[in-house]
Amino acid sequence: MKLRSLSLGAVVVLVVAAVGGLAVWRMIRGDLPSEAEKADQIWRLEATVLPVLEDLKVEYFMDASGCAILTYQRGDFFDGDPEDCGGSTGRAVQFDDVARADHQLIKAALAASGTPIERVGGTFLSDGRVGWAFFMSTHGAPFATSWSLEYDPEGTRSPGAAGIVTLTPVEGEQDWWFACCPD
């Protein structure tokens, strides 16, 4: 009888450890959106954020605790400690009033989208249209465990491994890709 209770206790410990490990993994990586959630987020991003990105020609936007970055057609600007928050090009300067207002405009568009997206940016064609754009969610997790929705109207993306992420087309959404850490 004692042996049986010891075995049962060991099983309980293993199950608790496995469930706890899964919870920690999800907390680090964050829950990934379902296909329906991706489609809903894409619709919201197209309506609120993509027009602002295209209008301002935003190459990179970030607003994290103690570090705000905006790289766009006017230059590379940052607001934060230069040692930890120095822009995205190595040529960043402190925000001026216009850059701060533009940063707030993007921040407001992201808030209005109701999506978990925190970082955005892209490339632009000579006629001003978006060539490629990314919409990243990190949920405070390490960069390598983040995910993003990528807009590729030029058709340059293909499924499979792309550096540290894997690209998959978003079901039912032309020109949109899901990029995430490999499982």
C-alpha cells in the first residue's frame, strides 16, 4: 500500500511539473492567435494602423517602458536613455515636437485597433505605397518568442523558415503572413 501511494505521489508531482512548465512556456511566449483572431486583427490593422504607417512612411515604431523609437521619412528619433534606447539606425536623435506628435498618432492608431500589436514598420515603394509591413506582438516576452503579422502586397514572401521565424500564409487573407518562432 505504501508503494502504491508513493507512485501516485510521484505521478502527481510529474503532472504538476509538466503543467507548470507549460504555463511558464505560454507566459514566456504568449498565446498565439487563432486563424479567426488573425483575420480580425488584420481587418482592424488595415482600418486603423496601415493608413497611418503608409502616410508617415514608418520604417520602425516602438513604444516600450523607458524607450520610444520612431524611424520614418523625417529621420530616426528616440526618447529614452541613449545607452539603452538609441533608435534603430545608429543615427538617432532625440524626439522633436513633430516626431513626438507623429509617435503619438501611431500609438493612438494601435490603441484604436484593439490588437496586441506593439511594434510596426515597413518598406515603401517609390510611389509611396507599402512594399512590406510588419505588425509585431511581444507581450513583454523575449524578441525571439514574439510573433507578427506581415503584409506583403508585392508577393515577395514564401512559406517556410525565414531566419529565426517560420512564415505561414494567413488563411483567407491575401497578402498577409504569420511569422512566429519555430515550435
